[in-house]
Amino acid sequence: MKIDMTVNGQARSADVEARTLLVHFLRDDLDLTGTNVGCDTSSCGACTVHIDGESVKSCTMLAAQARDAEITTIEGMASENGELHPMQEAFRQCHGLQCGYCTPGMVMAATSLLKENPSPTEAEVREGLEGNLCRCTGYHNIVKAVMTAAGGA
């Protein structure tokens, strides 16, 4: 089936099989490999992207379901001149990553969290990121990074 969507500000069209997951379309067809496949069961959040401004685990959605949507992946967060998004910069400053595998999904989820709640408490950050797992147990610095991006560190 033919799908059209906007990905990181660029119009994209493609023919996909009806069963193609959005995460595989992004990675395999568009070569946006920052969106990671961690579990394929929506448990880890490594595949989190923004669809029409909402945080979504792309392994839970078919590419065809994203038809006509506006999608932002981790590659679309930095400005065109390479300046990091404030959340990315906060993760860098606060060492909010270890192996880095969960980081793209964490950044996407955290950005969405701050859009919904610009001044969260530490407990609200922890609760808001519950659907994203860090297997390196880097949660302390991840929470610190989100609090820093929110201006509450």
C-alpha cells in the first residue's frame, strides 16, 4: 500500500506491506536508525517517536496507520545547523546515558512529558518515563537531565 507522511519535516512517500511496523519502516526504508528496536512488544520504549506531537512507541503501530501523519524521530530533534534540542543538551550535560541504546526513546518521551507538564516534580518525571527502560540503570542521571531541561534541577 502507498503511504504519504512527513518525517522530520520532509514529505515522504513509499509503498509498504500492510504488516510493516512503523519502527521497521523508519529504520529500514528511511534509514533513520536512531529509532531503536529493543523488544518489539512496547515494553522498553527504545522505539519512541512523536506522531502529530504525541509520544508513541513505533513498534506498536503499523506504518500504514501513520499515513498523512507528521513524525519526528530523534534525528529530527536537533536544528538544521546541528544545535542540539534542549533535551538532548540536558542529557549530554547531565550524563543521562550510559550505553545509549535507550537514549533516543528517552529523549523523545521526556520531550513529550515536558510538553504536557513543563514543570514536573522528580516523582512526576519518574512516573512519566515508566514506559521507557534503561538496562544500564542510568535513571538517576536521566531524571536529572529531564529536570535540567525543565529548569528545575
